[in-house]
Amino acid sequence: MQQLGTASNVIASGWPSPLGSESARVMHMLRRTTLGYTTAQLEGALSDGFDRTVDRMLDSKPAEPPALAIASTPGGRFNVA
């Protein structure tokens, strides 16, 4: 995190990019793609690097939605009888 304010973040136009370092890009991605992350998740993502973290997030299997109780009732929400 110490790298966030270094001079290497300055792009060609002279504007210092806040996402010039890999750690800044990783933290930004976690803020934008999760509903909050733990310190352990942040440390793991920082040690993996941006590319591996993106690959890991994209390779995750989606969670199955819970079954609706209404879906098993004949006729849906309304009783057929």
C-alpha cells in the first residue's frame, strides 16, 4: 500500500493516476465487485496480484438460487382446488 503515492503513478499527460499501482487496482476491483471484503481476502488478493485475482473471481461457480416454496404448490400462488 506504500506504493500508492509514488511518482511512477504519473501517466504521460502529467496526471497522477490513482490506479497506477497493482495494489491500487486490486483494491479498487474488490471494492467494485464484492459486498465487502475481509482483511484476509484483501491480503490474499494482493499476494496473488491483479491478474490471478480476476481469473479466480471469473472461475468461481455461481451460487444456486434457493428454491421457491410456491414453485412446488400446484397452481402456483393460488390453490387449484
